[in-house]
Amino acid sequence: SNRYQIVRGFFLFDTSGMPDTDTIDSATLSVKVTEVDNQDTTGPDYINIYTTTPASNTALVTGDFDQIGTTAQATAIDLGDISVATTTWTLNATGLGNIDKTGITKFGMREGHDVEDTPIADNARNRIGVNTADLAGTANDPTLTIEHSAAAVAGGGGHQLLTLGVG
């Protein structure tokens, strides 16, 4: 009688515009949340960011479902702390190290029960709905904001901010 559905989100960003010699100082991944369900609060009811390895940079296929990692790239956010608004994850050192300065950076989202392979309560739903780049316009697209700094050179350098939308 137990029924469940596992949903995973994939977010790819073209980060090749950043100089390869720059140092990534910090980064955040933000999404516009459109709905929240947090019906099983007795277990790992959180959302976090993980790496993905889809077969293509431009189109997802069914086989990509399993192409998402289990190593946290950010600090998890409890579903009870997420509302219908923009939600932002701050990438940890592992996440910063997985930003591809010469290509496509590939992240995804998973709910805690999925990550930890823990059964969710019968007929409960723990999930968020988010706007994606497939929605018309770009105002509510997921964004990856990267603060990076140039290598030290005589008479220059400093921090730069790069904000990228999914697309």
C-alpha cells in the first residue's frame, strides 16, 4: 500500500566565461520556489544540492535520473524553513570545487529521504516545486552566483561577481 515518487532537479550553468586562472571565493545557487510539501517531518526532510552528470548539456533523458550524486555541495535546508519565495543554498568547499571554469557546471537537487535511502511515511509528500529555465522569461530562472578573484598581479586584481541563469 506504500506509494511514493522520487523527483530530482537538474540545473546546468555555462560557467566558461570565468577566467580559468581565477579563484572561486564563494557561490550560491538560488531557485524560485513555487510550492512546498513537508508532510513527513520525522526524518531527513531537507533539500540539498548535489553534482549531476547528464548525458547531454542541453536535453535531459530518462536515463539521467540516476546521474546525480550523494555528496552534499551545500548546506542542506530543512523543508520547514523553505517557503514560496526565492531560496538560496550557499555552496560548501566541495561545491566550489565542482564549478567548471571552462565549461558547464552541473548541479541538482534531492530531498533527504532520497539521499539517505530512508522510507518516507505512507502517502506523505516532501518536495518543492521550482521555476526552471523552461518557463518563459528569465526573471525567475535558477541562478548560480559566483564570487571570484583574479590571480594577484602587480597593480590589479580584486573580486568579481558572476551571476548566471540556467539556459
